[in-house]
Amino acid sequence: MKRKQWLYSLIFVLLIGLTVFTICSQSASFTREGFGEYVRAAHPAGLAAAALCTLLYILLEGLALLTICRALGYRRGVGQGVLYSAADIYFSAITPSATGGQPASAVLMMRSGIPAAPTAVALLINLVLYTLSILLMAAAGLALHPGLLKLFGPASRILIWVGAGTQVALLAGLTLLIFHEPIFLRLADWALKIGHKLHLIRDIESRKQKYAELRDDYQQCSGALRGQWKLILLSFVFNLAQRLAIVLSPVCVYLAEGGNRARTGEAFAAQTMVILGSNAVPLPGSVGVADYLFLDGYRSLAQSPVLLELLSRAISFYSCVVLCGALLLVYAAKRKLSKER
């Protein structure tokens, strides 16, 4: 692991520690023994369902990426798709604004034999579908409970509206990049010239040659996607199911801890707002912000919102990141062993 990755991981762990300490400090009666009793009192089936949702969250992103790659003419196995997903989830969690997620996935995709241009197009399309899924889930939450935002305080509402605006802008921008080829190519050319003026790119002729190759590959990818709308739609279904899985995980914990079944829909809707409001915050894994929104939204829904937040976040986020990191570690170890043979 490179030094910068170690630094990001350390910052991520420190943020988790600080967040957990802050959350626990909000409950004067919090004790480790009390938390242990809270976990033991939960219905095992509910916790198992929450864990299953977390596993599906990893798998479904991999299936979404594999489906887009298939539309572009590149078939890869489910195991590879899970690795692409694990890289995205892990590095999105430990880097600010999720900046490391897609580049990490891109590295693994290209190592598996998918060229740079199809990789870039596949990741862009997946990001569009992912963003659209977040917005649709949030819209569904508001449709189910029009007064949902009243559960949240003023600061949380600001975060939710900023998150919504950011996601809409991101969706519009990415759609232009993918489906309006001249804009993509002009932006690539502009980036090349700016990089040269800032002395970040020295061999401009070599870069222009690579840019020309990228342009040709991009045009081929655009052509390959025509007539593949069924596969793109299937990828969207996988993305929507992935969003549903990560929303349902905390809801399952809520029910496992004896939450009011009559308010299950409200808990589901509140979780969609938590994801929407925290998704655009430039912190590794939105640590702190997601926790704050959860506590605010579930304060009127749960008897022990602090304990519920700690347990649900442990299952739906922390364990997910650890599992993805473990998968990548096993992959790296196997790759190193194969090189040494």
C-alpha cells in the first residue's frame, strides 16, 4: 500500500474513532456493557437480514459494472465484478469526496484486460445510474412521507438540500459527458492544454497521440452502446437494487431492535435522506455527517437512537469497508505470489 493510501486509512480510522466517541458522549447512560446487552437483545433474523443487505450491496455494484462491460463487448466473471466493486467501496470510503473509488476500480478493470476507454465509459455510465438511483430513492422516500423533512433539524435539512442539488448537477454533467461526445472530447482537449500550460504535461505531442487514440476508442465505445439499452436498463436495476440494499440494512436493524413496525416506511424514508444528505460531503466515507443525519432522523423513531446508530453503521458501513479491504488484500497477495512463481 502506498504512503498516501496509508495516510488516508489512518485519517479514516481517526475520524471513525472521533465520531464514535462523540456519538457515545451524547448519551449520558452509554456503557460498553449496555451496548453489548442491546446487541444481544436484537432479533437474530433481523441482524442477519441487515448483514445480507450489506453483502448484496457489494455484489450488486459488481453485477452493474459487469453488465455495462458486457454491453461494451467485454465479458468478465462475477468474481472480477466483486473485486471492481470492493475497490470502489473501499477507496471511496477512505478518500475525501470518494475520489479514489473509481480510479481504483479502473486499475483492476484494465488489469483484467479491459482497455482504458471502455473502462472510463463503463465507470461513467455506472456513476450516472448510481446517482439517478440515489435521487429516485430519495424521491420515493418523500412520496411515501411528504412531511419527512420535519424529522430533521435545520442543519440536517440544509445538508439534504445541498446533497440533492449536488446529485442533480452531477447527473446532468455526467449525462452530457457520456451522451454528447463533442463535449467530452472538448473537455479532454481543454484539460490537455491546461496541463501543458501549467507544466504538468511536458511531452505534449506524445499526449496528443494518446488523446487521439482515446478519442477513437471513445467513439467506438459510443457506437458499441447503441442498441444495448436492455443491458443498460439491467445495470440500472442492479444499481437501484444496490441502493435499496444499503437503505434496508439500517431498517432491518431498527426492526431487529423492536422498532415500531407501523413506522417502518418512515424509517426507510428517513434513511434515504441520510444517504442523500451525506453523499456529497467531502469527508472519507461521509464519516460524522452520515452519523449526525442518522441520529437526527431517527431521534423520534427509536428509543435508543445512539445505540441503533452504532449497531446499524457497524453492519452497513464499517464491516462493509473491512470486508472490501480484506478482499483487496487477498487479491494483492495472490497477484504477488503469481508474479514470484
